[in-house]
Amino acid sequence: MSYLDDHLLPGERIVYRARLHWTIFLTAITVVLLGLGLWILLQVFEPAYSYAGLGLAGIGLLLAITRRNPFIQRERFSLRDIADRHIGDRA
């Protein structure tokens, strides 16, 4: 349950619930793929430095985790849901 669900007044209901779009992960996916590509390339030409590609892929995974983690997102406290009554209509 969300914060909004817990604090609805009697008779109120959620009429629209917004979700994050999957494209927020495009940067993270790109960094992971570049890191894996770099790792493969370095395995072939310079195996001693192949850990650099894995490090880049790890950074991409951290980007993905922080974009999805609600405790790190700035939007954590924004209400992306719309109720059927305005908050001022509590009378």
C-alpha cells in the first residue's frame, strides 16, 4: 500500500496511479553493455586490465539500483497518484 492509500478519507478513491517508465534505465543499461563489451575486448587484447570492463559494468548496475530504489530517488515523497477529490474538498 502506498502513502496515499493509507490516508484516503472515507469515500475517496484513487482514479489514476502513475508508474515510472522503463526508459529511466536506459543509461544504466548502456553503461552495463559498454562495460561488458570493454571486458570482452580487453580479455582478448590485454587480459591483465579486463577488470576495468567489469568495473564499468558494476557502475552501470549501481546506476540501475539507485534509479529504482525509492529511498534514493528524489521523487520518493512526490505523490504521483490522483484521488477523485481534491485535498481541499474535505468539508
